[in-house]
Amino acid sequence: MPARFSIVVPTLNSRLMLLEALASVRQQAWPDTEIIVVDGGSTDGTVETVAQMKDIRLLPGPDRGVYDALTKGFAAATGAIIGLLGSDDAYEAGVFAAVAQAFGEHPQADAVCGGAILVNENGVIETYNAESDKTLATPRPIFIGACIPNARFFRREAAHRVGDFRYDYRFVGDRDWLARFYKLGLVTVALPDVIYRYRQHPGSLTFGKDPVRQHAIREELLRLAREWRADPTVPEDLRHFAGLLEGRCTSWLIGAAIRRGDWVKVARLSTHSGRGFWPLPAATMLRSALDVARQRLG
């Protein structure tokens, strides 16, 4: 018997894009697929449209955001393999067959990950397909760069070991969840091909260009970094990359505060270390700057 896939699709007022996302699941033509749409309280006709689809399990809202929706969807999933699909995104053709084959060939794997592309109306604008990013060989992509959570498929038992997504994060709860996945020592096998399409559009939660939202994401990333760096039970490699993220976010937010002339914010960011003194933020920012330079130099 083929493995059952459960695809969790959180959505809120994106009916037309959701229909395209669902079509990309149906085109897999996989014989045992469970599609769970978790709606956050849409008012654009999404609920009425999805309710008429006999192949969809609808979990209506409201909820406390996308990560609360993912937690609900993962809890409801009955498949051996769980995937998370953004309602504004899509799978490439043949993905489920490739994922099922990889799990079958690697019984020790807790997850399978392929590459992803970011597209807009003009075509592909970025590709995320580095082997180390997909396998999480180090925690770097979790905190810095592309962690591509939607290009990952998880064994249900492994996902349950990681636990719920934190809904007190609005933008970076997937990074926190993957950090916990890494901390548990769970194993990811990489697929060579691109399997997922992210769509950049004005309403995108993470890929939009709204400067207010970009600022809010940096603030939340800084909180994520400080929480992981300050936890003494966290392995050193996770704390190291959390520290690099902290430095990057601190530098970015200080620069933004200077441009606004918000000197109170500059002082607060410059003196906050989590332990109440100056040298640690300065050292963290310097290490992050050196890391950025090394990346740019290859």
C-alpha cells in the first residue's frame, strides 16, 4: 500500500490562490492523499468554496495565526507523511512519488526535503537548493538564510515529537519549530530537485516588500535569536548560529532606528545583551559582520 500523505494548508482570505495550491496537490495523482485546509476566518468566500469540495477536510477558524493553524492541521493529520503547503504556493509535479521513494529507501529518515524557488509575475527570482540547507547539516539555514519549511515532508511520528508550533510568533514560528527538530537530532534526507514554488506577492507573510512587515520580522527574529542563545540547555552549534542571527538583527534594527532618528531605540538595542551590559552586543555584532564578510567572499 502506498504511504498516505496529509497536506496541511493554512489560509486566510486567499481563495483564488488557494484553488491553485489545491490543484497542485491534486495533480500529484497520489492514490492516498488527505488535504486539510485550516481557515483562519476568511470573509472572501473561501470557506463556502472549500466546503463544497468532497476531497478536502476543512477546519474552520478563527485561529491565532498561521502557526496555530499548522498545529491544528498537524494534530488532525492521519497520514504517515505530513507536508505543509502555503495557500499562495504550489508543489511541482511528481513530488509525492519522489518523497515516498526517498522515505522507502531511507527508513532512518524523519524528513525529506527538496529545493524551492521563489517566483513572481515575471518568473523565477530566487532558487533555494543547497544540499546543506536541505539536510540541515548545520543549524545555519534555520537561523540565517533559507530554511524552506514548505519543501519538507515529515514522518508523522517525528512531527509529533517536535510538538506544537508556537503561535506567539507571527512570522518565525517555523524557524523555532525546525530548531527544535534539529535539537532532537532528527534526520533529513535531501532530494536533488526543486519541488516547491513560493509566490512573492504584496500580501505574502514573509516574501512581501512592506517595510513595516520587514521591520516586524527583524524584531521577531531578534527575539527568536535571544531565546535560543540564552538557553543553557541548547547545544552549542544552535547557540552559535542564534548568536550570529542576533548580531545581524541588532545591526539591522540599529541602522533602521538611526535613519528614523530614534535614538532611544538605538540606545536600547546597543546596550541590551540579555545580561545588561554593552560588550556582548558589540561582540555579537562583530562576529556577525565577519560571518557576512566570509559568506560574500565565498
